Amino acid sequence: MTEAELFFMYKGTYVLHGTHTPETLKYFEEFSFRPDDIIIATYPKSGTTWSQEIVPLIVSGGDPTCLQSPNWERVPWLEECQKFSLNLEERPSPRLFTTHVQYNMMPPSFFQVKPRVINVMRNPKDVFTSAFHYFEKASYHLNPGPQNEFLHKFLDGKVLHGSWFDHVKSWLNAEDKEHMMHISYEEMIMDLKDSVSRIAQFLEIPLDDEVIKNIADRCLFKNMRTNSSNFSMVPPEMNGVSKSEFMRKGITGDWKNQLTVAEAECFDAVYKDQMKDVKYKFAWD
């Protein structure tokens, strides 16, 4: 399989033929949001699966039965094909969704209704590292090839869902900031209980301290790996990836074990240039 067979261009970013079709993208573009919808917006390999466990638990008041369905059904990706069988219009509020698209690519209804968004970001060096290992194993994807070659593709945005820099900046520069919460993978690693509390406050869901602690304990990486629904959420076309390969380490700073000194310096130079006008203080800076 070639890149041309695997990807196609949608509004300037690469998406997968298998999960993105003209029908699914038309559905996405015409989707009608509700004001109390909750959207988890992430660049791939930035804590999506983690967030898809944390947020439902918060919304349910800590009830673990909300996690019995697979993740792609529990918090579906709006732009992908699995949603067609889920009757999203009939779901009770608040509905939970996930998206990997940039802010400027969201449907017209999103800008009119202004649902709440939890934007989860991660150090791009760790995003690169996680993606490199995942693409080596996922049978639905091309092998990334030599690491240095894949690094330059990543830095140039010539990878699935485009540039990390464009994605992160699009959500950080979004309007209607009162409807949006930005949080990092690193913050969640450092203090998950505090992160759960902050997300609950943003969603205006009152939770007592014990419930917050229980949610945080349940969502520790070592405990998430025991929840089979977090692996069964992987759509059928992503077969060939074991649980240990999909949920690999769940740590920060693994890029130090992956990038050479020269590659890290190259990454830093591009990062400095791309993010020079961004005022947001990231946890990894």
C-alpha cells in the first residue's frame, strides 16, 4: 500500500480512506450540535484514549458502568465512519464526542451553538515518539520507515491529520474561549486528581472529593490497561495492534530515549520557529 492509497487530502490535512469517506465527511459538515454537547479535541497520540475514559466518568458522577461500551462507541469520533451506526441524534444529553480535526475545520453548527470543548495537548516530541512506535505496528497504516525520514514528515505536517503545530495553534487561538478548556497530557500525568477536578469544574459538574479521587485512581494508566473496553474501542481496521502496543507506556519524556541529539536539536529549531508567537505556557516548556 502506498501513501496515495492510504491517505487523501481533506481541507489541507491527510485523513484515512478507510475511516473518512465523502459520506462521513458530509455528515460531519452538516452535523447539528447542542449547546450541552462535550467535545474532546486532540491531535492523535496526545491522550485521546485517556480523556475518553476520564470525561465519561466525570459526566456520570463516577459510575463505572459508563465504560462498558467500547471507546469509539462511548465517545465517537465525529469525522469517522463508526458513528453511522450509533444514532447520535437520538442520544440523550450531554452527548460526548471526540475529534482530531483543527478548530477551523469544525462544522458551521459548532460555531453557532458553541458546545464545550476540552482540548488536550501533549509535548510534540512525545507525540512523535508514540506515533512512530504505533505506526510500526498498526496493520492499517504504512510503516513509518527510517526514524529521521518520519521525523521530517512529522515536522512538515505530512502525516495523518496534518501538522501538530497547526492543530495546537488552531485550538489555542479559538474564539469563544469561555467554552473551551486547554489541558496537557503532562498536567494530567503530574496531578491526575487535580486535572479531574478542573475538568469537572469546567463542565459545571459538582463532584465530591472522594468521587474525584476514585475517578483519578481508576484512570491511572496502569489501571486503564486492565479495562478491556479501552482496547476494544480500536476499530476493526486497526487490527494487528496488541493492547501493549496501543497503550504502550503512558509516560512523559520518552522522546529522550528515541531522538538522537541532532534530531532533538532539529525538532527544537522547528518548534521555536513555529511557536514563536504563541503566548500559552505549556507544561513541557
